[in-house]
Amino acid sequence: MSGDMTESHGSYSETAGIIPRVLYNLFNKLEGRENTVKCSFLELYNEELRDLLSIDETVQVKIFDDSSKKKAIVLQGMEETYIKSAEEGSRLLQNGSYKRQVAATKCNDLSSRSHTVFTITVHVNVTDDDGEEILRTGKLNLVDLAGSENVGRSGAENKRAREAGMINQSLLTLGRVINALVDKASHVPYRRV
């Protein structure tokens, strides 16, 4: 999702991932428009949430349903950082990525041990056909999932084997959630039992 995050002549590098490409394309589209853009970067590691942009790494991020709003999920304790350029967004992505949980396995020197969500929220002032100003808001969640892992092939032992089990279980839970949403099920199993 992030790929090569270095800049090349005021743009993303040839081997950049989806997130840097989205940032540069977004700011190209927003050029000349009144706007605000903010980002957040969340990690799910061993069933715990962590804000990768927070300076204070002891702050716990909590997730819960907002009873005042129907079907609203709230993340308490997560920072959102305003950015004015794709370069600033790429720097946030780089800084947060340094904090991400990774480890060497037989299959990969820098195997991600967590799932992450990089969220970009955009507010743009536009004028409609009647000359009235309207504030439009959009939110894009860019999700980077840790890949499922064959414990025997990766050589994971002890802590790494438990991590691999948690990764595989969370991917299975995600699959169940997606299936329930697609099937418009009356219950969506967001949490594993």
C-alpha cells in the first residue's frame, strides 16, 4: 500500500504504493479550490488499536458504537493531522510506518505483523448552480492488511507463531464481516467470539 515513499521531482516515485499515489492525485484535483485535508493512521496489532501518528505512544485508542448516532463507530484517542500537500501526507505515512509492527520471517525480511488504516478526510467548498456555497466532505480509508501466514513455512516460533495465529484469525473475522455485509445479514460479527 505504501511502496517507495520517497519523492521524485515533486511527485511520487515510480515504485510508490497506492497511498502516496492517492495523496498526489488528490492534491492535483484540489488545486485552486478552498479545502482542508486531514489524515489519521491506525494500527491493529494483536487485537489492540494504536495511533501511529501520536507523539505520545502511551495513549490508548478505544473503539465503540456511538449510541446517539445510528450505526456510527467512534475511535476515541486518535489524532487527525491537517496537511496542506501530498508531501506532508507522505511524511506522515513514512513516520507512522516506522512505528508499525514488523519482523523478519523466512519468507520476508520486513513482514508486517499488523493491519493498518490510513484515513484521508477532505472538506471542499464548492458553489452549486444557484451560486450557493456547499461544503462537501469525503473520507477514504486505505487499508493495508498483514498477509495470512503459514507458520511452518515462515519459521515462526513462540511469539511470532502466536502473532501469525492472531493475523490469520483477524483475516478470517474480516472475511465473515464482509460476507455478512454483502448478504445484508441482520447481524454483522465485527468481533470474534
